[in-house]
Amino acid sequence: MTQATFQFLSDHPVILGAAKVVIVFMVLSGAIAFLVYVERKVLAFMQARLGPMRVGPWGLLQAIADPIKLMLKEDIVPAEADKALFLIAPVIGVIAAFTAFSVIPFTEHFVISDLNIGILFALAVSSLGIYGIILGGWASNSHYPLLGALRSSAQLVSYEVAAGIAIVSVVLLSHSLSMVEIVKHQQETGWWNVCVQPVAFFVYLVAAIAETNRSPFDLPEAESELTAGFHTEYSGFRFSLFFMAEYTAMVLVSSIGVTLFFGGWLRPFAGVHALDFLDYAPVASLLGFAVFIGWLARRTAVAGERRFWMALAAGLVLLAVAAVPVLDKVQGIFWFSAKVIVFLYAFIWYRGTFPRYRYDQLMNLGWRWMIPLALANLVGTAVVDYLVHPQATAAWMGR
């Protein structure tokens, strides 16, 4: 039945494209809600706290309770605000972030649209989210939101330049703007780009944190200076849209980073046949997680929670069994997701570790250090690539 479904979808590209859009949207929406819960739990662990514990076992249902609470709260529009722009602004950021996922290759074949300028499209569309922040700050007709919006726009301009230059270094090596081709280039060479472009990866990582307004670069939302920044006047559902846009942008920059620098859907050492047993990692991970959940259930004193954990463990075992016939199709998604999770954990780790920069320090870091470093790396990459592959480089540049 599974093979018949795949064959039907491959014969109907319009239905296949629509199915991919729905799957990506639903999975991302659920992942973002769960990411907020994970962040609260990880930060609580770092600070010797428990975190969410009240709603469901281990507070797992907090990921559902928070969106419901925000949707039920009153949606207040300030009396002096520009109502039309005030209501539209939060939607722009969410649409921009979700649209950029249309060129992210989760596997070689699971990509909504494999554009030959995929990375350029992702950067251009994701950058449009800043219009939502600027319009929200302006339409609020308040000092703090406007200052927060101006900070965010200046921050994006400063670090988008550094990130773009770092990405060009990867494009020079891959000789393609297609994100699928960039991953295939890493498969052909046998090396992830992070191994040959560590400077570009460092610049991209710092720029990604700054562009998403995450700590320690969360100056547009600094509570001690701007109350809550550009979304000070927002409440209820529209506040949750800004929140959703920020976390969607986190997943987006993590996905782009994984694709450009860590081999995308490829497993570690994809060309080493002695490590082919890693192809079974999805099944092994599900079974291992099921064993851990079962052990956790036996240590739980509350009968209701014990039944929940045992049912979850049984579901994971069934999922592992179901994954065996389609292992070649799911292992790419598994490795891509695992790498993105590591990226997202780094975002949370940095938030719980580093203090907030001053705004002048933030600008100095971007313009005096990141951009010159990215430019120097780009020039070095171009020279080395031309010396090693003169004909291929000349042919690609002459297109």
C-alpha cells in the first residue's frame, strides 16, 4: 500500500506538491509549539529548576495549552494605532518564514521546489519578515515598539551582509545556487562543507543568531530598555504570530545551516561503506527511545502517567516496525531532523549561557569583525578554488 501511494503521488505532481506543502506546514507548526516547551525545559535544567510540570505528564501538554491560552486572550488594538497596518504586520513575518521552506531539501526528493537559485530565494524571502516588524513598530504609534523595530532592521541589515558573504563562499565551492546540488556536492567530495569552510560556518552561525533576534543579540526586545520591543502593544493571537515567526525563523536558519555546512539529509561519512549500519539509525533511535520511555514509566508512581508512558513506548515500537519497509525514504529525513535539533539546542544553550550585548558592541561585532572576516574568507576561497579547479571555476563563472 505504501509503494502504491508513492507511485500515485509521483504520477500526479500537483497533488504531490500540495501534499508536501500541507505536510511541511503541519509538521513545522507542531514542531514550533514543542520547541517552546523544550526551550523552557532546557533553560530550567540549566538554572536548576523544573520548568513546566503541571499540564500533562512532565508538562508535555504545555505546548498545547500555551497556544490555546493566547488564542483565547483579548486582541487589543491601541486607540492611536494605525489599525490596518497593526493587524497585518504579524502575518507578514509568519508568511515570509514559512514560504522560505519551499526550497529547503529535507531529502533529495522531498523538496517543495528545487529552484536553481534556491539559496538566493530563501535569503530574499526570509528577509521580507523584517517588514512585519517595521510595520508593527510604526503602526503601534508608541516609542518603545518603534525603537525596537529600528533596532531589529539595523541588526538584520548588518548581519545579513555577513551571512550572505559566508554563503557565497559555499556557493563558490559547490558551483551552484541550488540547495540540492550543494548537498550533492558534499556527497561527491565526501566532506561536509563545515570541514573546508569553518570560518564561513562561524560567521553564518553568529549572523543567524543575530538575524533571529535571539540571545545574546536580542536587543530589539530588551526588557530593561524597551519593555518588550516591537511587540509591546500586541496581545493574544497576534502576539503569538510574532512569537511563531521568531521560532519559525530559528528552524529556517538551522535548516539552511544544515544544508549548506552539514550535508543536509546525508548521514555522517556517507561514502564510507564500513559505516552503512548507520542507515538503520532511525529504527535504532525509535527503539532506544521506546526502551527509555518504558524505563521511565516503571519509575513513575502515578498510574495515569504510567499508562501514558507505556502507550507512548508501544507507539514508538510500532513506528519503528513501520519504518523498516521504507527505511531508504525516511533515513534522509531522520538525519536532517537530527542535525536541525542540534542547531536548535545550540540556540537554547546560547540563550542560557551568554549575557546580552550592548547595542554598540553588537554593531561593532557585525561591521568591524564579521563582515571583514567573511570577506577575507571569500577571497581566500575564490583563490584556492581557482587554483585547484581552474577550468570548472572559469566555466561556472562564464555561465
